[in-house]
Amino acid sequence: MAFSPAGLLSTLQALPDPPCYWVAYSGGLDSHVLLHAMAQISGHLSGSIQAIHVHHGLQTEADLWQQHAMEVSRHLGIELTPLRLNLQPVKGESLEAVARDARYRAIQTVVGAGDLVLTAQHQNDQAETLLLQLMRGSGPSGLAAMPALAPFNEAWLARPLLAFTRAELTAYAEQHGLCWIEDGSNADLRFDRNYIRHQLMPLIEQRWPACSATMARSARHCAEAQQLIGHLALQDYVQVQCGEAGKLSVVALNRLSPPRCRAVLRHWIERGGFRLPSTVQLDRIITEVLVAAEDRAPLVVWAGAEVHRFRDRLSISSPLPVHDPAATLAWSAVTALQLPAGLGVLSVEARMERGICADLWRHGSIEVRFRQGGERCRRQGEKVSRSLKRIFQEVLQIPPWLRDRVPLIYINGELAAVAGYFVCEPFVVSPGEPGMNVCWEADVSIASQLAK
């Protein structure tokens, strides 16, 4: 099947009708063909067409590539938006993945709601992606490879060339005398995709000439299977939610079979905006966290996320900053106090019959500390003191990993209040008297995990 602008138009007409088509234009053969074909059918599209070029700053020729992209776009009568990145990859990270993620984030800052971002991946790219995912041990979601259409924040990301081979796009480019950029890094066999493209695929194609088409068909089958799994996971997710937003019931999860439990956990993790864990890490949630005794606080951590259990609640959050519970902070209590380690802000307000006795507050030496162990307190209305550990655990139900992050207010060296929760005797304001109410505005990462 030969590639043509008419075929591209037919593909686009089956997609959402956007205000603007944004062509991700690198200057290479594939994106040049896409941009050229879009220019040919511009009069048949209701939305405008714009090109977008990302300068990664990784190759010495990147400035020349951007200039080439601007000249080609000008020749085709299409406005181009250049974006420049300042990538600083961390050792051990995949440079290809880092560049891709940064590129997509940059594009998302430019496109508008409902717009369609077009990328030029083709059938051979799809086959390479499938092989990459196989080598990584991926399940149906990974083996579905690249979808033809996917949400892209408030816009859409579309790959309208997936039905065409690299050879068909090359034939079109040569027929129309297109001049494109050859990125030398595409021949670097240190990159897995390049190794597959230049070493493995030629051997496979010798035996199975139509392998790209058949592998792309397998990817579509996996996509359909994943869609069914997703529907089931959503149904299970509704059943295993508990009363607290973003948390799951451990009891309900343990009623599911392991495959369904893994599916609903993946759905929950992605829904929260976190990167999916490895298979080993996901299995640890099932075999270590879900089956742990209720009085335990097991933890599974991976890049950008950590999963905790507290009683019948499973929660996920970004890793908390390093915190020193031995820290002591002097507080004038005149202005708000910024707490360390992303714990938020403390402030105080005068309130009648609310909070700490105003006279004790004004004439005392105020410090903010954190739980060390052994603290005791007699809460308002109670006759005897109890350990702070017991109050946190049994009354306030604060998860163990947050107990040493709750600010404690000390006046003249004595525990006067637990910020955001209660005041201790004898610091409680008397009826009819003015008080000082301490407010703790915890950061979102903390507040979402606290049960108040």
C-alpha cells in the first residue's frame, strides 16, 4: 500500500476534529513526509496546521536541525514553534526515555485543549516497540506498543502513519524530492532500538518479509485484550475503594484473584499519576503488604512512589523528603512558621474559647518539636495522661510513617498542643477567655495521608 496525502486524510477524518493539528517535526524522513502530506491536504481540514520542533541540546548539529526545520516549514507555508530543552540525564537512566518524556512535556505546554498532536511513528517503529517490550517482559499493556490515538493532557496524541512502512514513506519522500536530516545517533547500536532496527529486524525480515505488518497486528490484539482488562480493573476498582479518597481496602483486595488484584493495582497506580512499578515490585505489594498483620506497616518503594499499608487502608504517595525528628524550632508565634521537609506551615489566630490560653501563649517560650518517643499528654476533658504514641495510634489513627512528622507545640519546655489536632492540659483556654488557635496547613503529600 503506497502512502499518499489522500490516505493520510482518510486516517485523520476518523480521529477527533481538533482546532489545530500540531505536527511534531524533527526534520527526519518520517516527520518530513508527514508535514509535507499535511500541507497538501490543509484545504480539506477544518483545523489549522502548525509544526513544532524540539531542540534537545544533545547533539552538536541540533542548531542546524532547528534551522532546517524552520526553512522547510516556511517553504510549506506552515508556522513552526521551536522548543529548546536543557536535558541533564542522570547516570543509569535511559537517554532515549529521558529525551522522549521531556519532549512530550515540552509539547504539552504549547498545545491547547482539544488539539491533535501528530507524530510520525510508522509500522516498522511499531514492530520495534513490540520487540523492545518483549525483551522487557511486558504484559498486554506494553505489548500493545504505541496506540494510534491517546489522551495527551487536554489534547490528543495521534500516530496516523502506523499503517505504513518505512519503505513506503521513503518512496514518497524520493518521489517528491524531499530533503531530510539523518541523525547519526540513529546508527548507534548502544541504543536498544537501534540494535533491533539494524541487527535483528533485517534477519527476521529475511525469514518473514511481512513481519512488520504481522507484529503490528499482534500489537493491536494486545491492545484489545488490554482494553478488556482495563474495563474489568475499573469495575474492581470501584469495589475495592474505601471511604478515604485515593485509598483501597486491603480486605477487599485480598478477595480478588492475583491477576485481578494486579490489574486493579496497576489501574490505581496509574490513576494516581504514578509510574508503574516492575513486576517484582507489584508482586511484593500482593505478597508482602496485603498479607501483613494489621499492626504492621509494610512499605514498597520505587521511582517516584511508595505504597504503605495502615490497618485496612492501602495508600500511595510520592516519597517524603528526609526529615530529622530531633529538630527543634524556636517560634516567635508572631508570623507563620515554615516547617522543614515539606511539612507545611504553622500559623496562629486569636479565637475566643479556642486553642491555647492566650496569657500562657504570650508569656511563654514557644518551640516546635517532633515526636521522639515517651511523650505523654492529658487531652482536654480527660482525667489522666496517655502516651502520645497511643493517642496517635488508637485515637487519631495517624499512620506510623507520619507520626514523627506531626508538629508538637511546646511552651516553656512542656507539651502544650499537637498542631492541627488538640491542646493539652493545663494549656487549654478557659470558658469566656481568649485563646490562641494553632493552625497547621500540611503540604498536600502529607495532608492526603492524615486521617483527621
